[in-house]
Amino acid sequence: MEILAGFVLIFLAVRTFISLLNSFPGLHLPDKKPVSFPKISLLIPARNEEAVIGRLLTSLQQLDYPDFEVLICNDHSSDNTEEILNWFAGEDVRMHWFSGEKLPEDWLGKNFACHQLAQKAVGKYLVFLDADVELSPDAITKSVAFFQEKQLSLLSVFPQQRMESLAEWITVPLMNWILQSLLPMILVQKNRFSSLSAANGQFMMFEAENYRMNQWHSKVRNQNVEDIRLARLMKAKGMKIAVLLGNSDIFCRMYRHFDEAVLGFSRNIHEYFGSSRIIMIGFWLLICIGPVIVWAVFGWTFLCLFAGLVIVNRILVAIASHQNIGLSLFAHPFQMISFTIVAFYNIFRRVKKETIWKGRRIQFNH
């Protein structure tokens, strides 16, 4: 038991050190201008997005980038998405939309919508955006500059999350907390190991020629977590990728309700642990049962050390993610409850081998 308790403390200390590394400058879009300003295609898959897509399109109208097009694939929406798209397309000649084709049996909906968008795009760079994202006026200018400077094949950005309810605060920060305390994000760009990969489908930027040569979304056509899979595929082929935090440039209000967040995160949370649900449960045991083990073996002094490391870890993640530190600390125990629910619901859905997302039945392949 002493070895296990010691491992719990060492693991938390390592995670805190990784969080410290991820709080250093260099993981955000630098304020630079591109060498050139080629045409950009901003590509948006949209299925029943009436509540959010207007804000995204409004933010795109305010971009300072001189040459871009906006293409939206209306993926068989049953709400008022089409009416909103008609209005924006009528107001801005840079915006166009089309109705998606019938979903083939071997594709998932978002992947097929992205594939169709890429076929119609004419820009030198392709930027895939989720409908719940918003961009600052200079976000694309900064992204192009960084993409060119680093000679990337893929740039992905984790948006700064906007949270306005208790339900959001106890669920949405989970992904950043896991990512920033397990993965030194600079290594995504600096090393060639495909296992050290990360990406977020809310913002993914490709060089168009590279994309068309490889047909990336076709390669992950039936993958529920296409973003991380794509990042691993590209690194395995020796391509250079980078992942950044979108503070002050790229924003998102992802989920508004607890059940919506649980359903959304449970689809893919195991991918943050190398696609292994066994590792995911091991991580859960270390963070949720670990404090009890430390207390039982070493007593209150080391339990206080454990609590102190947790507090430092959360402060570092909050700073890097531009989250309220006080709320992050207050919400931590509730987030651990949410993490437990999400993780075990992920396992339940894997046993059932399916889930429902935006009215479509999704089969789990992993």
C-alpha cells in the first residue's frame, strides 16, 4: 500500500508540473502578420444549430482577414438553421451554404459534412469550425501567420470556454483539466511520436493541397472522435502539427445543460487516455480514490500535501485557460463527480455499442 500511496502523490506532482509547463507563454496564437494573405475557406458543418450559428457568422463578418469565403453545410437540420443561413447569405456575398447529401451508411454525419465542404472550398487553407465557436477579428490573421511560420500541416486550437451556469462550471472545464495536466502541449509540435497528439474539431486548419491529397475526413469517416484520430494519422505520416489554446482569439460556449454535457463528453472522453478505457478508469481511481489511500497510509500531513498539489494544479490550469480561479477551485469536487458520471456513462455506451447525438444513432467502434 505504501508503494501505491507514493505513486498517487508522484503522479499528482507530475501532473502539476505538466500544468506548470502548459501555463508558460507560447501556447497561444502570437500577434503576428502573415507573410502572404492567400484565400481562406472557413468551413462549418451545421445540424440544428439555430441557437448558436448566428453568433459565429456575425463574428466571421468582423474578421480583418482580407480574402476569405464562408461555406456552411446544412446537414439536414430540422430547426430554423436554414432560415438563419439564408439571411446571412443574402447579407454577405462571402457566405454560402448548401444542403448536405444523404448520409452514406459507412460515414458519421459531421465527418461527411466536413468532407463535402472540403470538396467545394477554393481557399489555399481550409479552416473547419464548429457552429458554437466565435472568433476575434484577428483570429484568422494570427492563425495564418502561425501556420506559415511553423510550416504546419495541421493547426488545431482549443477555444476558451464561456460558462454562464453552474451546470457548465461542473462539466465543461473537465476536458481542459485532463488535457493540460496530462499532455505537455508543446510536445505535440516538437516531437514525432503520434501517441503525443491532440486536436480539437472546433477549430482545425489544413493546407488545402495536403488535405485533398489525403482526403483526411474520408480516412476517419466512421470515427466518433475524428479530431484526435486525424492528428495521430498526420503525425504518423511525419507531418507537423500544433495545438494551441484559444484565449482572447477563439471562444466557445459548448454546452448549457448538465445532461447535454454528459452525453457530449461521454462520446469521446476515453480518447484523452490513448483510446483506452482501462487507462481512463485507472486515472479515475488515482484522482478519486487516491486521497483515501494517501490518508490511510501516510496520515493527515500527506493528505494536506495532496490537497495542496490539487489546488496548485487547478490554479495553473485556470490561469492557462483564462478561467476564474475561485470558481475553478470551488467547482473541483463537483467536477470530480461529473467526471465519474461521464466516465462510467462512456463505458455504459460502449457496452451498448451506440449513442444518440443530434438525432442520429452513432455506433461505437472502439
